[in-house]
Amino acid sequence: MKPFNSKPFLILLMFAGTMLRAQEFTNYTSASGLPADNVNGVAIDANNQKWFGTQAGVAMFNDVTWKVYSTADGLIDNSINCIAVDKSNQIWAGTDLGVSKFDGTTWTSYTIANGLVNNMISYIGADQDGSVWIGTSGGISHFSGTTWTNYTTANGLPADMISYIRADAIGNVWIGTWLGGLAKFNGTSFTNFTMADSLPDNNILSIAIGNGNTKWIGTYHGVAVFDSLDQWVKTCRTADGLLDNFIQDMALDSKGTMWFGIYDVYTQEGGVSWNNKSFWKSYTMTDGLVNNLVRRIAVDKSDYIWIVTGTGVSKLSDPHSEVGEKTGLTLEVFPNPATTEIHFNGLTSPGNLNITTIDGKTVVSQVVGTGSNTIDISGLARGMYILKCSTGTLTYTGKLMKR
């Protein structure tokens, strides 16, 4: 066997459980039941129904059937900028003409005349106390169900153009702005954060609350992570594993995996990335995503990932078949993709190696030793395989691409 003397391209593969359950994208468009393919928002209600804000109304999907709402049903406008679900399972849809609330039967609309600070709605965030925070192009409005309270730069906001709102685990409300950076509202006063506080950019695109009440702040130039004490911890960029630095949205799933919806308006590149501890993975249209123009992302109660784009909606099923839930054994496998042979390091005791096709047929089976191993795959046909190595008590499973 010829020696392997080229510089290896190492890929640390920490795939979960059985890889025979590969991720699957299911795509939905106007042909499926959406009122329009241009989708701007997604929200998951208490019944695990999915609500989508589109340029032609609101669509509800219960995994079987679609229901569409428009101005004929009471919406203030059919062009929806954002959508949210509050603590009472009411649906809120924001437009350029105001905001509409759906209680399951009736749509009720609110404008400046009712107390809104501005009619151009950019984002709606639900608070844990049942109230809602409505971001606009002219400040933010807080609605308790009976009372409106408005906040602008005159009250301490760093800017009046609001981009994102997220309530944390201890009652603070985090507000993203255009050009002004980030604000934290504790119920009494605002604390503002800018690039001087380690934000990668003062244009805030998205906010997520991670485990331990960490704050993940998405910008034009990557994600800043702040700890439970609101101190900067790190910044994640493409060099760390992100597909691109334009972070349009983020969502945390029940496994502790953070999902990133990405679209760079300048390069027109986008897709979805996820991070679990030190492992990163990304998906684009080549993997089955309906479109790379990702706007929002949400996780449902089954841990399925819902991605809304400029040309439809994608659902990513079984996302944790590749998330870092190790079965105890971590290997370095390289190169991958491979042509004639693969190499892997990391075994501390002898084990058994099996390479199977996607449909389960074993094509390579041999005993491997501790330390480094080289496996001949020159006889395999081009395509995707499953590599499994077991040392008795520990197991590693990962994908292998033969080219």
C-alpha cells in the first residue's frame, strides 16, 4: 500500500447514534399550501402548530393541513413582516400598517391610534409574563393586555429602529437595534452594549438565549456570546465554523444545539449552521434546503427545525443524527472525502471496524489496533458510506464519502 504523505485535512467527526437515520429536508411552497413563497416569519404555538408570515397573509400548518388568513379574515394587512405566539397561545402578526392579534377566533388590530409607538412593525417578542414587546421603526411598544407603554431613545434606547426582541430567563428584555447596538431592559432602565463592549457590529440581526442564560447576539459580522453576568465570552465567525457571518436568526433546541439562520445580503450566500460544543455543521440548497435566502428559524416540540426563506419553507427532520451526542469514542478520520484510503487516530484499545452502505450492506469489516490505522477503500464504489468502529464498550459512527 502506498504511503500517505500529503498533508492531511483533518475532520473531527462526532456523529450521533445510528447514522442510518439521515437528516431529511421537507420543503413547502405555495404549491403545498403557503399563500406565497416569500416568507418572513415563523412561530410555533403551544399545540405544535406552525405559523408563517408571508407576503400574502398568515398560514397555519398542523403537519397535515394548511389554513390561510388574510384581510378578509380580519388581518390589518396581508404583507406580514413578523409573527409571534404569546404566553396565552395568541398569534401576533406585524405589518407596515400595524399589528394584528388572533385569539383562535377573531383577529384584533392595533395601530398608533390604539397606543402603538409606530405602525411599521419589525419584530414581536413574547415575554414570560404574558405581555408582548413590539419593535417598530420608531421605538418599542410594550402591551400588557390592557396598557401600552412606549420606549424610544428619549427613554434610553440606543436607537429607535428595532430589529429583534428576546426575553431572558430572569425577566430582562434584550432588544436589538439597527446601528445602535444592543439594549437590555430590566423593567426600569436600559443598559446598552456596542462594539466597545465586544459586539462584532452595532447592527443587531438576531438574539437567542442559550443554556445557563447565556446571550447569543447575531450581527453582520458574527455572533457575540455573553454569559449569565452579561460579560462577553467569545465571538463566533466563519473561521470557527459558521457558514457566513450574517446571522439572520438563531434558535436553541432541547439538546442544547444552537441553530443559525444565515443570509449575507452582499454576497447572497446563506443557509443554516448549527453548533454543539466544539462541533459545527452547515446546510445549503445542495443539501436539500429550499433556498439559501434564510430569514427566520424555529424549533418545534419534536425538535424539528423550521427554516423560512425567500422561496418557501424547509423542515429539517431528525437533526440530531449528526449532532454531537457521542457514543463514547472520538476519532480523527482523514481525508474525507477519500479516494483510495482513509486514516484514523484515537483508538486506545483494539476494536472492530465496519463500513456499510446506506442501506446496511457491509463492504469492509476488519480488526483495527490502537493508535493509528490505515484502511484501503480503493475497491469501494463512489458514494456515501457509514463507518462504525467499536471497542466493545465504546462506539464511533460517522459518514464517509468515497470519490
